[in-house]
Amino acid sequence: MILLGLVACDDQQTKSSTKASQKKKESQAVNPQPANELYDRIWGIFQDSKGNYWFGSNGIGLYRYNDSALTLFTLKDGLVDEQIRGIQEDKKGNIYIETPSGINRFDGQEFTLLPKSRSKNNEWKLLPDDLWFGYNADDLYRFDGDSLYGLKLPRQDLRKAFDIAPQGVPFEGLNNTPYAVFGVNKDKEGNVWFGTATAGAFRYDGESFLWFGEKELSTLPDGRVPGVRSMIQDKDGYFWLSNFYSKYKIDSSKPKGYEKMKAVDLPATIAEDELLYFTSGVTDKNGDLWMTVYGDGVWKYDGEKLTNFEVRNGSKEVLVVSVFMDAEGLLWLGTDNDGVYKQDGDNFVKFQP
């Protein structure tokens, strides 16, 4: 596994803090504490419309960096959980923090826990301002600014597609189902993509679903479960679904509704037993793809070749978890053991607030 094992261990370690957080009021005034440095385990990075940077830690809360000032929000400020799994912003400037224990909204003054709405009609819609969440849901949530709708992806014949009956991954924060959503991305046309634990990937265009039920997107033959965590589109219109082995292009003339082909000729130096699945990916302003592989740095695909960028701190191997591109086009890396790294030319250097 790439990331699931890490999450499973952390859920056990922070169970007491999670339970304590569930007793908190739904909203309360905040009093963030000044911080001198970032925690080693920063999994999420986001820049809001005001230029503030937000860093989501795996275990001690949420950081905000503004005008050289770094502050830390914790359970005491109203966070429902100190394990941060995602950060987003709505059109009004509210910040949404996704955690294993629920979703907080921060309006600049206080954190509010979003109440869940259950819809008998499975409120599937695709509106430009919708926010999507995967944690603490049966499959996923759609938030329209007023209601948080719990949704289920259309069930497929997984046994027929994969020759096995894939199982979910049992850890706190995600339902133990193959359809638990690990990643959400939007493509250039505004379609939304969902990557799952072991049920492949789905594209939703607002009216119908296209399912990608390929074996490399589920439980692997050796039992490993990488999950589909990131879906990005290259210059030629192909979609990369969390791995370097295959890429896909939408084609309604094909029986499955898409064309599948080999993604790239992998370097001969890569061992056969390496698990080349990326945990996070972005497309830069040149259309190049940047992808993070846990334990194997950052990879760039420029449309012709795949290049690896090693990330180290002296002799220390930096375990990269996520990549984020800011408003200026600079790349930021979240790591599992050494804080945050920032792009500096062709290198990545440790960010010091």
C-alpha cells in the first residue's frame, strides 16, 4: 500500500482525540496559536483567494500562513478533528476542512460543523459552485452551499470486471466499501471524476456516469490496494488515473466509452516490483503533469518523457504525499516526514515560514 497503511495507523493513534472532538460544540470562537514551524506530517496544501496558504497536518491541526505569520488551529478552536484530509474554498471565501470526523466550514471568525443531509432521491447534480467530499461519507458528499448531500456511486459488477470481489479498506473516516471515494478532480470541460478504494474510477458529466473498471484500478494481484487518488488530464486529452501504466481517452465509439493505451515507456532502471501509483497530481501552466509517489519523490511528464525528481533533506529521504500549484504556478509538496517543500527552479527546497 502507498497511503492506506499510513492512514490506518494514524487512525488508531488519534482515536482519543477524535472522540474528544466529537463532543465539541458545532461552532465556537477561534483563538489560533502562533507557530514557529510546521509539523513534519503535512498532507494537504491550499492557497485561498486572499493569498493565504493553508497547511493540513496529519494529527495536530490546521495551519494558516499569511504575511509571514504562521498560526495553528486545533480542537480548541472548533476543529472537529486534527487530522486534515482536504481543504477547499467556496465562492464566498469560506474555507472547508475535510476530516475523518466530519467537515468544518471556517468563515474567518469561527468553525462550524456541516450537518449531513440524507436524500431519498440521491441528489446527483453538477453545478459550477458545488464542493465534493469523500471522507466521513458512505461514498461521497455534494455540498451546494446549503445542504451536504450523501450520495452513492452507481454499483457495478466488480467480480466480473476484476475476476475477484474487491473489498473496502477498513479505517476510520472512510466507509468500508469498494466505492469509498479517495479522490475528486474536475477536468477541463467541468466534468467531475471520482477515484475509489477498489471500485475503479467514475466520470460524471451532470447527466450520466462513465465507469473505468480496469484491473490496475482495483486490488492488485499481490493484494496491494493503491486506490485511485488523483485523476489528471495531459496535453493530448488523455486521463491519468493514479498510475503510470495506462492512460485513457474519452471515446463514445468504443464499447466501454473510452480508449485505453499504454501511458509511457517506463525507465529500464525501475524495478519490476515498484508500485508506480501516484498519490497526488496537478497539471501546470505548460500542460506538464506533476505527480507524487510515496517513497519515490516527484515525477514530471512533459508529453514525451517521464522524469523523476528526488526530494531529500541531506541524507534524509523525504516522503512526499501531495502536490499543489499556487496562483503563481509554483509547486508545493506536502510530506509525511519533513513538513512542506516549495519549488525553486528545477529543485524543491524545504519551506521555512
